[in-house]
Amino acid sequence: MDLSYHIEELLFLNDCVIIPTIGGFIVNYASASIDFVEQQLLPPQKSVSFNPKLVNNDGLLANHIAQKEHLTYKQATLKIEAFSRQIEIDLFNNKIVHFENIGKLYFNSDSKLEFVPAETNFLKDAYGLPNLTCAPILRSRDYLKETPEHLVPIKRRQKAGIIAILAQPRVVAAAAILIFALSIPSIYSAIVGTSTDNNSTTIASNNNQQATDSNNSAQASLIPSLGTNNITTTTPSKELTETIPVDTVEEKVIEVLPVVDKNAEDFVIVLGAFGKRANANRLAKKLEKDNYLPDVSVKNGLNRVGVQITCTPEELKLHLNFLQENYNKKAWVIE
């Protein structure tokens, strides 16, 4: 007498099915996951486990058997008791009790009851979904040579101190431009001040000359004329025109091209694969913020996200450690 078929039906509909005096089968939900060892994408599932402490009859199995086999509740209970006694006899005789599509139950070498579940997925919504293979994509050297020539190696950004930050060429150039911009008012005031002093000196000398001429004219008027006409001397006024030169400052932007090491090689670091394109694009944008060049490609129905890097083997270790610490601990390298 085998009631495994009834127990299997109830596990698809309930989270727990109890066999009186034996124990209870419990199903647990697990979301979709990735098995990096077997390189497989596992669908969501409900796996079964066994708890020998659940021995009280809750009537679930008896009611199901009575309904399916058109029996009374008492007859179904007697049938379950006979099934339980047969299981106990097999276990004490060191036999393995098989529950079809559920698992097997036996006593191990330490005389402890042990349950090995079957691979049946008791989640109805995931019925028919297989395990998908998500093996890493391997590319040859010829493919890596087709990468654009403008790619340059990206060094890992390290947490540097204030001195290291100030020593960077961009910071030095920005500081020089800022100092020059702040010094323009001082230079301007110096030029204007010198020109004003010169003009003031010129005006003072002209005023002195005019005063001297007026005094000479007054002294001449006091001398009696000897039949000659008075001579009036008029000094022409001079207009001062101040011209202030304005220097035009032209800022020259010098583009510094990165130097590519002759020993650098092309590598691809794979971070993971996604079923949805949006998730792959989200990871690619995050990589762009870290100054990496992401590579999103489709393989076996999955959107694989990788990073194209041209660097030396020593620098590759730094990139790989950084990506494993911040993105995926199991990221791998494809040469």
C-alpha cells in the first residue's frame, strides 16, 4: 500500500503534509538563483524537507484520501495507519523507504533518520521551467583585436591623500589659471596707478608753466611802455588724453593624451548575465560612472555584461580585485 501519490498532490496545494507517527513533509519557497559552480540559472521553486517531530494527525491526508477513493473518514484513517506501520517496519529493518517524486527516508550510520529530497519542483507557477545553462562566453584573440583603437587602459582609482590630489596635472593647471585670474585686478590697478601718476605730474607742470606766464605778463604790464604796443602772450591749453591698455588674456587648453604601455594586452572581465536587458543596462551605467567601458552582449538568451580593458597583467589584477569587491565576487577574466 503506497500513499505517495496522494502526498505528492497535497504538496502542490499545501505547505505541509503529515503522516501520523512518522513525520511531516514541508515545502519551502526559493526564488530564482544562479549556480556559479554548475553555471546554471535556476527557476523559482518549492523544495521539500522532512520534520520527524510533526506526528499529530491534522486530518488533511485522511480527508484527501477519503475524497479521492470515495471512502469514509474512518476508513481513510485506518488506511493511513497501515501505511505508517509498514514504513516503521521497513525503517527498523534498515531499508530505504521511497516516496515517489518526493524523496527517500532511511536511518544513517548514526541511527538518525535522514531524508533525501527528489528534484521535483512543487511550485505550480514554475511548472515546466528548466534549468538554463549560463556558461561564460569565451572569445578568441581575433575578436579582441577588433576593439576600437581609441581605447586606453583605465587605472583603478585609489583613495589618495591631499598631497597626491594636489600633485595631479589637472589640479595644478586649474590652480595656475585661478591664481592668474585673481592677479589680474592687481596688475590692472598697478598699470592704472602708474598712468595716473604720470598724468598728474604733467598737469602740475602745465599749471606751473601757466602761473609763470601769468606772472611775467603782470610784471610786463607794470613797466611803462616806450611807444611800443603791449605784447600779450597766450599759452594754448593742452588736452590730456589717457589711454589705458587692456591686455587680452587667452586661455590655452592643452590636451594631454594618455600613454599606452607597450606591454599592455586586451582583456575582458565578465561581471554577470541577466535575463532582462534593463538590468544589464543598469549595471553598464554603473560601470561607466567608475570610468569603465562596459560591453553588453547577448548569448544563449542572456544579456552578458563585461568590461573591456587594455592593460598589463599587473594592472589587470587591480581591476579584477576592484570589480570583485564592488560588483561580483565571482567575476572572471577572458583573454
